[in-house]
Amino acid sequence: MDSFDFGKDQEVLVGLDTPDDAAVYRLDSGKLLVQTVDFFTPIVNDPYLFGQIAAANALSDIYAMGGRPLIALNIVAFPCKLDFSLLTEILRGGKEKIEEGGAFIIGGHSVDDDEPKYGLAVTGEVEANKLTTIDQAQPGDKLVLTKPLGLGVLATALKADFLTEEDIEEAITNATFLNKGAAEAGARVGVKAVTDITGFGLLGHLYEMAKASKVGAEISLKEVPYYEKAVEFIDSGITPAGLHDNRRFLEGKVEIDSGLNETLVDLLFDPQTSGGLLIAVPENKLSQLLEFLKGQSPVAKVVGQVVAGDSKIRVRA
Ligand code: CO
Ligand code: CO
């Protein structure tokens, strides 16, 4: 073995070989650096809110690792033909959220593009004993979700002009809500396995957690929080393509009990933007975690549990 490569591998604690939310690198001082990047096209019309959501989403991968964000770089694609005041608003929203997270925007890069895109590369740090990863869920752990599902469906309906931003104010506000407090609550009780719910939906991210942790999991459909309005749109066929992609990807990996409400099952596959944390918590720490989560997350719901078994996911009533 090449000793140089070996040395390098030792410092990359979390890298390409696990589906974690961010990479983790050990510095000479022993401190752990957490690094992530995320950007996407607007999911709301208001540029300021879009900036806020994109930044909250980018920070979320740092929080999912138990980290504290330090610095961030803007990533911008913007059509030169559009009014530049829109870009100013996007960046204002992003800056505000990064600063709310206690970090600083120190630069960035922009390109001319047909469709606007915005996001950030975020660098953070985490103490070794506070690092939370996706591969440490244990049978018996309860699964706590900190934001409702359905934003993907609502954003699709918004794009098609079936509703306005005012109609889904709660969902948008929740998307701008930082997962900082939820991650801190997890750290206070010493949880080990955390991920955030984004593009792969609740079941997609849960599957990644189960697979990496070599465990199974059960979701109790009736406990899963969601936006009422999303139900109407699923029933009238307004769903994001990602929902169907997620369903296809998880075919054969998720067992769905018969007789369940199909619309609500669909929501479990709905891709989220800046979704909540999914925290696996040992049962004896659950009530303390729920106590600490009060006021720190839009919701805090026990949606299922980790069981023995090799990455088998079951959805029950
Ligand atoms: Co993530
Ligand atoms: Co991400």
C-alpha cells in the first residue's frame, strides 16, 4: 500500500464511501472540519425567501453531522437578462440565514446561466465526541422527525400557479427554519445517528441510514407530520417528478402494509428542500430529546423506530 495514500485516508473520516450529509476531515490539531455544498433552482417565486431556503438547506448538512458552521461561499448562476435586484435579494436572504447560523459569507462565484441557481459551500467544525453520522443507528432507537413532509408537492403546485406563496406560508417559513436548534438538542442528549430529509424524501434518507447502519426500520404512517394542503394536490395528480423517482428507486427495499392511505404513503417519498432532521435516539433518551426540542424545531414527532434487519424498511399504519 502506498503510505502517502494511507496517511491521507486516515484524515478523511467521512468521505465518498458513506452516504453522509457532509464530509469530515481531521486537521493536525485533532479538530474535525465538516464540509458540504448544495445549490438548486428556485422553489419559491420570492427571491429573498429562496435565498433563505437555499442557505438553511446548505447549513442543514453541517447540522446533520453535529457541526457548527464557520464560513460559507456563495454559488450563483444568474441570467444576465434578468433584473439584478432579484440577485441582490437572493444573496440578502442567504446572508441573513448564514449569519443566523453564526457563520460568515466570505466570498463566492457566479456565472451567467439560463435559469437562476443558488446555494453555498459551507465549512464547519465538530468536536469528535459530538460527530453524528448516518451509520450509527441501533435497533431499539426511536426515529424523531423535526419538520412536516409535503414541501415538494407544494412547490410543484406553486410552480404550476395552483396556489400562491401566501397559501403555503407555514411550509415556506419551516423551510427557512434552521436545523441548528434541533441538532443542538440532539447533541445535548448525545445522539449518534442523524441525517436531514431532502431530495430522497423521508423513506429515501431513512433507507440510507438503515443501509449504512446495517439495521432495519419501521415507519408509523399515522405519526408522520405533513402539510394538509399537499394531500389535495397529490389526489389531483400534482406531484414532483422526484417523488416518482424516489418511489422507483426504493421499490423492493420498502415494504408497505396493505390497506394504507395511498396519498399519505406518497408523502413519504416526497422530495423535501431544507427538510427536517431525522434523529435516531435511544429510547431512554427520547423524552429528554423531545423536551430539548421544544421551540427548536417546527415539529418533533416520533415517526418510527429502528429494528434489527438488513436495511429493510416497513411502513405500517
Ligand atoms: Co443532507
Ligand atoms: Co445536501
